[in-house]
Amino acid sequence: MRKVATATVLAALAPMIACNSQPAQGDEKPAVIAEATPQSHAELQRLVTEALGGAPVTLAEDALTRESVLVIERNPPQDLQQRPLQGRNREMPKKFRLLLSGDRCWLERAADGERWELLEAKCVPADN
């Protein structure tokens, strides 16, 4: 009986916890990182790598400081003449958006809307 009660309480709390972890739809606006710091860049690099399933990624030092959209393209293996080994790459690039909700900054994967909060970066509304 106690396990059922605990499960019921956890099930009832889950929506409230989820609401606190993600911004409400429509509440957010496009954002940019106000000032790139080594900490904010490392956090962004870590979150993008995590969002890509652990694939290594190299980001510019000023990534997401001028635009609210980040596009990641796969770097295909090349031969000695710098030609792709498997011909033309038809894989679609991965797109991310930076969003501001109140004073919280979120990185959103455009394909599915999954979000990660940036804690080290200070974000401001984008001009676009």
C-alpha cells in the first residue's frame, strides 16, 4: 500500500516539477549570449555535445553571441585531396536555438524541441 501511495504522490508532482524545469510555450523569445566567457563557452560546448549524443563538436568562441540560431554540420571524413570519402553528404545539419524565458536561458534543439538550461551564460533578447 505504501508503494502505491508513494507512486501516486510522485505521479501527481511530476507535472509540477516539469513546469519548473522548462519555460512555458510562448513565454520565451530569441536570445543571444551577452558576453562570451570561458565558462559559458565550455557549458555551451558540453550541452551541444550532449544534445548530439556525445559527438565531438567544435564551436567558435563567439557562438550564439550575434545570432540566436546555431547550425551544426557533420564534418565528413576526407581523403588526402580533401574530397569526402563517401561522396556527397546528404545529412541535414542540426539546428539549435537560444531562448530567453524571464531571466533563464535555454538551448533548444529545433528538431524535437528538447531544451537544456544554460546556467553559466547571461542571455539577452536577440535583435532579430
